[in-house]
Amino acid sequence: MALKDLNFPSTSGSVNTEQLTAALKSNVVQIELKQPFQSPSPLVYELDAQGYSGRLLGQLRGTGKYEFSISESTKGVVVIDGIRKEELFKIVF
């Protein structure tokens, strides 16, 4: 089950769920993945001011802590299933 199926709203600043914790620290997004996504290829992208995904930040390859550098214009991040092109999770700052 993907997080979007749980009807979590987009969140500002930080989020803590059973599956992950995500927070903005300066120009770094920190994501701690507590439970892996069902998708074999969850990709993390920056969100621009219009809410569109932009630059690829990286991939979540399993449980653990991840840090991604973001630009000053980044308004959030989105995790997308790289195969199905479905949104798994989004956080807006």
C-alpha cells in the first residue's frame, strides 16, 4: 500500500508517519524510511512553485536515512514510483 492510498494530506515543513519521517533542514531534505515502499523504484524529485516535479534528487533503496541537497527555490519533494509513474508521497514546505 502506498502512502497516497492512506489519504495523507500534503504537509508543510515536516512529517512523521509509520512509514517515514521527512524534514527540511536548511537546504537539505532528510528522509528516514522506516518501512520500504511497495515500489521497487521510488524516486525523489524536487517540487517547484507550481507544484511540478523537477530535478531528480535520488532513489530510496530501502529502509534507512537519506539526505538530499535542494535548491533555494524548492517548494517541496515528491516520491514517485519510477516504473508506474504514480505519486507515492508528497511534502510541501
